[in-house]
Amino acid sequence: MSDGYFNEKPGRALRSWALYQMLAGAGWGLVFTVAIAAFGLALWGVSLLLPEESKQAPSPYNSSIEIVQHVATV
């Protein structure tokens, strides 16, 4: 071990600790961002496997909204 390792000034130790905490937080942020991107790419890849007809079909949500509005007006 070096002789100056344990004789570090308090200010320098605090800066080193703060830098480590910031880099660790940036690393966790990167991991989180990559995980979200991987999930999005996986969904996109699955969507490429679907038949083309399923992508051109009308949304099932529109019919349920119309039914609810029709029932509400009666």
C-alpha cells in the first residue's frame, strides 16, 4: 500500500465520494434506459411477426367507446 492513501485530506475524500456516487447514479440510469430500449425493441420485433391484416384492422377500442356513448344517451 502507498503511504499517502490513509493520509488523504477530508475535502479530497469528499470529492472522491461524491464523484463515485454521481458515476454510480449515471450507471444505474444507463442500465434503466437500456432496459426500456430493449423492451421497446422487443415489442417492435414481435410486431414484425404479426400478419399485415392485423395491423390494418380497425381498433377494438373505437367500437367499445361507441357502445358506451350509445348506452349513455338512451
